[in-house]
Amino acid sequence: MRRGFDGRRGDRIKLLWWDGDGLCLFCKRLEQGRFVWPQATSGSVSLTPAQLSMLLEGIDWRRPIRTAPVLAV
């Protein structure tokens, strides 16, 4: 079971999941851009592992492009 929460500005996400042994909390804030969430039609949203991966990378999963440019390190 996974549950996500987004910040009002759309640049923060918290994800709760049950790994079978305990509840885990994951928090992430994007330096640039925002998280693109799917529309909830029934009060909840289900994502595939690929959609979740793109969401956490700041990629619009509907159109796989980044919401902010990647800066070279």
C-alpha cells in the first residue's frame, strides 16, 4: 500500500508505503519545476511503478519530459 501527499506549491511530495514489516516515509522537494499528479476521479489515484518513478524525477508522466531543465553537475 502506498499513499502520496503533495505540497500546495506542487514542489514537495511525501510518500507512505507499507513494506510488509513496517511503514516507511519518503519526502522529496524539487529545486525547480513541480510534480505532475494525475486527476483523481474516485477520490484516490493509482500509479504504475513507471509513473511513480517519473513523478519522483519531476517528469510529466503524461508526456515524458522534465518539468525543469537538468543542470550538469
